[in-house]
Amino acid sequence: MGKILIFGHKNPDTDSICSSIVMQYLQETINEESEAVRLGKINKETEYALNYFNVEKPRMIESIEEGQEVILVDHNEFAQSVNGIEKAKILKVFDHHRIDDFKTEQPLFYYSEPVGCTGTILYKIHKMNNLEVNPTMAGLMLSAIISDTLLFKSPTCTEIDKIIAKELAKIANVDINTYGLELLKAGTDLDDLSEKELINLDAKEFEKNGIKYEIAQINTVSIEDVLKRQEELEQEINDEISKKGLDLFVFAITDILNSNSEIISLGNKAKIVEKAFGKELKDNRAFLEGVVSRKKQLLPEIDKTID
Ligand code: MG
Ligand code: MG
Ligand code: MG
């Protein structure tokens, strides 16, 4: 039944897009006809990477048919996946996130490691299969690592990510720091995005004990600049809350230069963050020093506090 579809999570980031493309490349080496697709708009950081390495963006899809063969990269939680994922045939998963609520009917190839990026894992897959790394694919994997680890500054970054990134930079023929800063900076250009786009740019949905919540994050070089739009942002967040029936929406504005985040917390469970981070909300906001990672710092504390 047609091509295997490869995709990352909804509201795709650079890792989700680049890893899908690299995975398509890997699939070609074993003659399995596959197509990288995406579940949302390409953000500016990803666009920068694709332009730099001269790679076409994948086609966008909204949902899949029952029985469609798929490969998931950079996610496994069905709430973050394509509409119809419950009825798909999941062949493979390459991921670096917690495993939650994942279930298949058939056996599958599941590769997960607690590293900083799916790109890191795909480099290892190259090595395991004795494949030479193509310079363009190297550029994409490198971009994904830089993005996910905020140029190695996130607590999610491991030594392996750093070693592999160096290797990839050599193959892609770029200077990690120069290219890395340009890439991250491209992603902080938020001016022509609406508030609705801002809160959806990198939002992920979670659920625990019937409590539905979303944690969204944006990168910036000036938290203050983003906060000038707080009122409009709150309006959009509250809209999202009522539309989706959420109990909590946490919007993290992350300063990628100083590695801190300011969060805006709304919803009937907004106060959960006070307990989770030991900080009082003022004007619906709290400043979290040294917090930059949703996966390692925001999500676990919030998840733990919900009971
Ligand atoms: Mg991701
Ligand atoms: Mg990732
Ligand atoms: Mg991310």
C-alpha cells in the first residue's frame, strides 16, 4: 500500500523535519520506498537550515488513512502525532523522549536513547550500518542537534551529542559556532508572527489523570520584547484553552543567550506551576532561572505536581 510515510511531531521543530528527511535517505539505502512528510508549518529556524543546505521542505499532511505504514521520528506520544495514528501501522520509531501511552498491534523496530536529539541517533544508525554520511544529511543532522540542545547549552545535551556534532560539522564543512548562532538567531525572528502563531510555534499537548495541558515554548534574545505582547498572547492562550478544553497552558519564553525562561501560566490549574517550581505567579508570570528545556525541566516538574 503505497509509500511509507515518515514524520516528526505536530508543530514540527528542526529535529522533526531534518530527521524525517535523513530517515527518508536511510530508507532509500535499504530500498524501502518512503516519503518524509510534515505535520505543520516550517519555522524560520528550520527554513534557515533547509535553505543553507539546499534541501526541499517535505510535503504537509493533515491526517493518514487506516493501515498506512509509518515511521515516527522525534516523538512517540499519540497526542503529538498525526490524526489517525491509532489506526496506522507503525513500522519504526527513532526517538529521544519519554515513552507514554505507546501501543502497537504488530512487532516493530523501536530505537530510543536519552540523548539530546534524534539527529544524534540517526548518525549512530549510519555507523551501525557502515554507511558513509552524505554532507547534506550531515548538515541536517547537525542543525537538528544545534536546535535541540540550544548549541549544547541545554541540560538535555550529552557528551555524545557534542562529539557527533563535531564530526557532522566536519563532514558538512561548517563552523559549529558561527553556523549554530546564525541558525538559532533565525529562529528568534518572531516579529511577523501573530500571537496565535507564537503560542502554536512549538506547542506540545500532554495529559495526566484526565488533566489536559499544553506546554509551548519560543526562543528569543529578549524576553522583554516578547512580553510587550503579553496581553494579546494571553487572549490567544485563553482562546486555545476553551477551544481544546485544556486545564493548563504554560507558555515558556526562553532567552537562548542567558539560558533562562519566563513562563506565562493560564487555565484553571495555572497555579500548579507555583508548586512545581516554588515560585509565585505575578501577573500570571514567573521567571525560571536556568530553565531552558521542556523535556527535562518543565514537563517532569509539572507532570509530577499533577495528581
Ligand atoms: Mg522535537
Ligand atoms: Mg528532538
Ligand atoms: Mg524542542
